[in-house]
Amino acid sequence: MAEAHDREGGTQSFTLRLRRYDPESGNAPYWDEHKIELEPHRSVLEAVLQAKDRFDGSIGIRCSCRQAICGSCGVRVNGEPALACHTHLDAAKAGARDGVIEIEPMGNMPVIKDLIVDMDAVHWKKIQRVTPWLLAKQPVPEREYIVPKDAMVDVTQTMACIQCGACVSDCLAMEVDPGFIGPAALAKAYRFVGDPRDAEQYERLNDLAQDPQGIFDCTHCFKCVEACPKGVNPMGQIMRLRRIATGDHHIVDQNNGKRHEDALTTLVRDYGLNHEAELVPRSYGGNSWFGKFHPAAGKEMLASLPTAIKGLLRGKMTPAKILFGHKIPAQDLKAVQAIYDKVESRPERYELNLYIAGEDE
Ligand code: SF4
Ligand code: SF4
Ligand code: FES
């Protein structure tokens, strides 16, 4: 009878493994398992709420809209950040290692209880850091500002953010440096930097470039791009901030971020690939072969010696590559350099925002 009911109602059995932790209890975190019955197209959030309703009312989870709008149900499902209300049970089961759907709190934020993290302590604090409101150009028009359509569509991508914290949860740079302003807040910063009505584009960019935990702290790992359920592409926004800061305002930052970028682009143009042994000295000592003789470069080279030795021992680097860099076939190098010529010969930088073209997926 039960089976017949399952077929009619289309429900299936799913096992949830929940990460439980109550810091106030003084006990260590533990895993808790519950079997629930729901249709496969129902969400992980509904499953957790069923477990809470039927088996253990003390399970902590935050939710509100249940429609991927409010951003409050961010968790990790099978190790990946996700909105619990926007993750179907069948998909979650398919992605589970042993058929058991594992749900745990987001990373990089302290746990308040079970699946609830302290967004105030990390996420919202960082959002506050970037002055998250428009500093309007003066005089404010009597009726309204008229802004170009493309400019508004461009910032609309960052306006799509629902502040769920999924990108923060998975940011590798934040894991190493919790002080990093982070993907969500920097995407928010772009929302105002890219807004033609804002009066402080230079000041905002200079602030974020000079901050040692600002735009140059991002390591291009793409985790925030993959994590975001709304296609905000935080890393893309950070790269835009960098390009406007260095390309349009010629801001030279105290973190060597601009010098590092200049050195990397020069090396790729000259060798077709990065020349790792030249990158550090040029980033600190100046973008030429002589950069390595600058005292600042010497200090950094000494500091990176253990990494270089590890690379040599593991065969990732060879003495020949350290001295002469990578060699790629001459026609490939020519093709790389032709791209540079084409890009550099443009009268002005051309930003292709795939979100505007509707192709961000
Ligand atoms: S790309 Fe940058 S901001 Fe995004 S997760 Fe990686 S380090 Fe963090
Ligand atoms: S950028 Fe995306 S992942 Fe990050 S908080 Fe906003 S919606 Fe969530
Ligand atoms: S409950 Fe609102 S986004 Fe999931």
C-alpha cells in the first residue's frame, strides 16, 4: 500500500545528513541523519523543514521566501554552496557521494547554530566597508538623472545580488585572509563605481586599490562565479574594478597589484606563457629584466625561495625554465603577439559584458 501511495503521490525517500553544532552547548559538531519522504522536484529546504517538523524541532536553518529571492537559506549541499530552496532533491541526491544528501553551514562565517551562520559578523560588515549607497553627483537634477541604457544594464548584473553569501562561503582568498573585502562586497562596490550618477568613482577605486585586502587580494579562482545562484559574476566585477582603476584612472597601488599585472601581461606577450621566475622581481623591482636588481625585488625573491625550491624538487620547475622561461613554437608566439597588437591598437578599452548580451550562462 505504501508503495502504491508512493507511485501515486510521486514521493521518494531521501536521506539527509545534517551538520549539527550549537556553540553555546560546548559540545563538538556532529552529523545527524534523517529519512524524509518528498517528491524529487521538491527542494532541499523543504526536506530540512520536514525533518525539523517530524523528527527534531531543534534543527537550526534560516529561510524566508522559499523562492530564491531573499537569500536567507544559503547552505552547503554536498560540499558546494547553494540556496537550499533552489536545489531540487533529485539533483542533490545525484550529486551525493553515497546517495545521502549532505547539508552543512556555509564556510568563512561563524556558525550561530547548525545551518545558520553569522552573516553580520562577516558578510554585512564587508558590505558596509564599500559605502553601499550612491554618492550622487551635484547638483541633483530637479526631476531625474538621465543615464545611458547600457550603463544601467551593466550595473543591473550586480543589482541581481540577493546577499545570500554563497560566494563569500567559497572564496579561497577569504579562507587564507579573512580580512579580504571579498566577492559580494566588491561586486556591490562595482554597482556604484559603474553607475554614471555616482560622484566618487576615483575615490572609491583608489580606496579599494590601496587597501591591502582590496581588489588586488582576489586570486582569480572562479569559486565565486560558480557559487553565485544569480549570475552576478563577482570575480568579473572585481576585474572591472581593476581595469577602471588602472586603465582609466592610472591608479598605482601600494600593494604592487598594478605592477604585478603589468609584469604578467608583458611576460605573456614576450614568452607566450608566464615566466614565473621573472614575475616576482618585475612586480616589485620594475617591469624589465633589470627589475631583479632592485632591493624590493631581492627581498621578495628571498621570501619566495622556499616555494621555488619546492617547485624544483617536485619537477614543476627546471633550472632551464627558471633562467630562460618557457619556449612555445614560434608561430604560436606570433599568434599570441598578434592578439596583443590587436587589443593594444584599439583607441579605447572595449568591455564586453556577456550579461548584457544575455549569455552569462
Ligand atoms: S575569484 Fe577572487 S573573489 Fe572570487 S572566490 Fe576566488 S579569490 Fe574570492
Ligand atoms: S554575489 Fe551571488 S553568491 Fe554572492 S551574495 Fe550576491 S547573489 Fe549571493
Ligand atoms: S528562502 Fe529565500 S532564498 Fe531561499
